Amino acid sequence: MAAGEELSTFRLARRQGRWSLKPLLGAMAPSPVQAFLAHLSRDPRLQAQVQASVTADEVALLAQQLGYAVSGSDLLLLSGRSVDGVRVTRVDHPGEYPGRYY
């Protein structure tokens, strides 16, 4: 998370002589899928690896190797949407069942 993002999501609160980060009311942490897509938007090498992947499960495996709890189904549910400047597009492969994930 960038420094500016931290300030918008958290505020310092002093309690019992110690400083701690407290989430602001209404601020929510991004989901693992959103966090992975934000990482993807900043990393050209990862973008190339994702482009070379054939299935959503392969992309999910890349995300898991980076520490994001993402499944292929999570990615397929975002098909047709843009998140953090990354457009998620499901590619139909011969032999698949159309409409299975949407």
C-alpha cells in the first residue's frame, strides 16, 4: 500500500501512551483480488506472465505465489469489468461450457 493510501485508510490513534493504526469508519481493506489486480497494474513482468497464461487457474496460481488468496473462480466472476485499471476478460476456449461462470 502506498503512503497516500495508508493515510486515507488509517489514522493514528494514541491510546495509553502508544500509537496504533486504526481503520477509519467506513474504510474497507481491498479484497485479495483487488489487491492482486492493483499489483498487476504496476508490474509489467507480471503482466507478461498473465498474458502467457491460458486459464484463470494459472493466473490465480501466479497470484497465490505472490501471497494473494485468489482463485480462478474469483477472477472469472470479474470478467468484463475493470479494477484498478486492469480489464478482466474471459477468453472462451473450445470445449468449455458457455455461461458456466457468469
